[in-house]
Amino acid sequence: MGTESLAEQIEGMGRRARAAARALALCSADAKNAALQAMADALEASTDGILAENAKDVSAAAVHGLNAAAIDRLRLTPERITAMAKGVREVADLPDPTGGVIREWTRPNGMKISKIRVPIGVVGIIYESRPNVTADAAVLCLKSGNACILRGGKESIHSNVAIAQALSEGAKNAGLSVDVIQLVPFTDREGVRLLAQMDRYLDMIVPRGGHALIEAVVEHARMPVIKHYHGVCHVYVDRGADLAMAERIAVNAKCQRPGVCNTMETLLVHRDVAETFLPAVAAALWERGVELRGDVRTREVLGAKVAEAVEADWTAEYLDLILSIRVVDSLEEAIDHIEHYGSHHSDAIVTGDEASARRFLAAVDSAAVFWNVSTRFSDGGEFGFGAEIGISTDKLHARGPMGLEELTTYKYLVTGDGQVRG
């Protein structure tokens, strides 16, 4: 980028993204789908190069202080790149959200009004560690008619650049501007501030990462921010639960992939089933290497092998094989605990009592609430959205897993035959 300053480079990217977004908004669904198929082909054709660049990031992971779970999220394999390309093709097969009529009506004066879905415009995504986010974000933005500017973390910079280059090449091969997908090729912290303040060109910004990153974006942003600060997710095992089912769900919610935001961090157990359920679930969790921290009643049942849970544990997002456990006296106490300590992300109840389940589903104010289902299903792919741009715990515009519809806004089309207002 020559001798331009960082600010000039970022502004140039914004200017080009705005022009690309205007053209992309006029593309047909077939044109966008053809570009997505070409992008998937380009990813697979670039597998060796992407893996070579990813190896550089993985080798440097210890220097950046990444733990084992974070390194797993960073590492790419041929199978993960194949899955990445498969995800791109799945998005191509999804219905195009743009141009859809949300509502239409006719006023008494004959004026016809349609409310239709349209692209947001230019979307900025700032993320950490996970290079697959580069592909997920780019393809969802393109499918929904948005240009995107991506800024990954230093941990995955080589991987991100290689993936973005492959995607851009695929888009170019399909006749689109390479500027529909741009990746900031440097990791200076100043770049986050500059992107967040570029409201002249960016219409929305989505931070995906740790609390410090999200705080930095929110502090500087001059455009809407879609985010979740923490993923402190709970599973509550009610006294009416099938305990074998509850064990399967709890183990899956904690162990299936502990380093992600929809993993369970606190297990709540009704006192009536605690003495039966806790030894069984603890044995299954210990077998998988999970460290348990419990309240007084949990430790009375399970013994000194369980560490004492302190106040900070109830709000901890471990993102690791660590779990806090609390025994509660009632459904209402479980709900109160979740509302007091939770992050409004994803929470589950396991019970055969429909009345209890309905009460939990109605009272827990989280983006996704589950009945007899693992919290690990709080995911755009599992919801049938294809890839996801992120998970939002906000309440305006987007909440929960964000798919294609959440990357659109709407406008009103009004037609008439000469109406004027008196």
C-alpha cells in the first residue's frame, strides 16, 4: 500500500468497499450464487497455500499466549478447509434474503406501500484467532449483498490473508469487484479504532472475540455495533429431568468444544436429584478431564475433589475444561441465578415437566433458550442459517445467531398515481 499512512489505507479500503457495495446491491441472486461457488472452488484450490500460512500462525501461537483450546480454534486441516468450502456452497443454496417483501399494504388514498429487505451496505467484522470466520463473514456478507472489511487478530494473520485472497480471487473470477471482500493486512491496534470511527463508509461493525476487543470497538464506534460480551451459558437439571438425558446434554454442552461461546460454564442441579445425578455426571466429566468447582452442597455430595466455587466463578467464561456447579432449591432459584449471573447468551433446562419447561423458556431472558437440548446448538449452521456472522446478545436489530436476514435492513417503496398531501 505504498507510503500511505494507516489512516489513509483504512479510508481507501472504506471508499472502495462503498463503491463495491453499491454495485453488489444490484446483482441478481444468480450472480451472487455463481460468485459463491467460484469462491468455494478457489478455497479448495488454495488448500496447500492456506495450510502453509496457517502453519506459521500455529507455530507462533505459544508466543501469543494461546492455550490448547485457542490453538485448536486456530489450527486448519485439509478437512476443515473442505468443510469451509462446503459451508460456502451451503450459503449459495440458501434463499436470497434481499428483495423479499416483509409487508405490503394499500392506503385509503390508493397509495401502495411495500416494506422490502435490502442490504445494509458495508459491514466491518473485527475478530480474533479463528480463521474460519474470514470465510463465514465474507460469504454471508456477499450473499446478503453487502461488501465487507475484515480485520482479524495477529494470531491468525497469515491464515486470514491467504483465505481472503482465495475468496477475492473467486469473486473476481465470477465477475465481481475484488473490493467486495477486503481484509486489513496488518494488526496494529490503531486499525481497530480507525475502522470503528469510519462511519462515512461503514454501516455496521461486528466484533467477535474477547471482552477487551469488544470494549475497544464499542468505545470508539460511530456506527451500530452488534456484539456479545460473554458466553456464560447454563444448563439447569430440573427435578423432573430424565437423568440419563441430562448427563448426555451436560457432557456435550461442556466438552464437545469447550473453547467456544455457547459451551456450558455453569451447571445448576435441583436439590431433589442432586445426590443421584451429581456423582454420575461428575464421573463422566472427570473422565474427560474437566475440573469441577462447586458450592457447599455440591461439595457435600462429591467431596474434596471438587474445588470451592467462589463468587467470580459464577460469572466466569472459562472457555476451557472447567465447570462450576450449584445445587438449587427450585426452578425459580435457577432462573434467578441465570438472570443474576448469566450473559443472556444461551441457557437450557432439562426436564420432563412441560409446565416447568414453559416457565423457564418464558422467564429466562437470553438470546436462545433450550428445552432438553444442548446449548452447543446455539449456532447459525445448526439453526439452518448456513454460516453465521456471530451471535448477538443485543436486543435491537439482531439477537442470537446472525444469519443472512440479520445482515439486511429494509426500506419502504411507495407508489401512487399523483397523490399529494393536503
